[in-house]
Amino acid sequence: MKTNSDFEKRLLGYGLLTAEILYQLPDHPKLLQSFLWQTEDLAPKFPELSRFLKFWEREIEGRIHSVRIAHQNLISPVDFRYAEGEILIH
């Protein structure tokens, strides 16, 4: 599997994803606990988040109650522009 560099991922549209997962453990079903998770992910499909939630459901005993996400693109049109000049130093 080919992995992209951080810069390539940013050009492809990846951004910083923060997910707050509220979950319940079997021994305390009336108590909601919170887990924060961050990664770089591609909006709007969020493949990394989907993989993580599938892993959670398969491997972790805590039943997911809800997931709240925030996503911020890491590069935007104002951040990326071509240089308009060249400086030569000996």
C-alpha cells in the first residue's frame, strides 16, 4: 500500500479530524464516557474515521452512544500560491 507524504495528503484535501466518541461500558450502562481522537482524514466520507469506528465495534467492549466530529482543511486556496519572483544569492 502506497502512503502519501503529509504535503501530498494536504493537496488531496485531507484535513485534521477531531472526533469525540461518547460510549457506555457494559458494567456501567447509565454512565457515558468520552474519548477524543484526532487524525488526518478526507471529508466528507472520512475513511480513517470509518476504519477506526469499525475497529472500535469489533475490539472494544464499550458500546458507542454518539460521535461528534470537527474537521478543518489543512491547506486552503489562500495558503497555496506560486511565487512571483526569484532571488539569486551568489
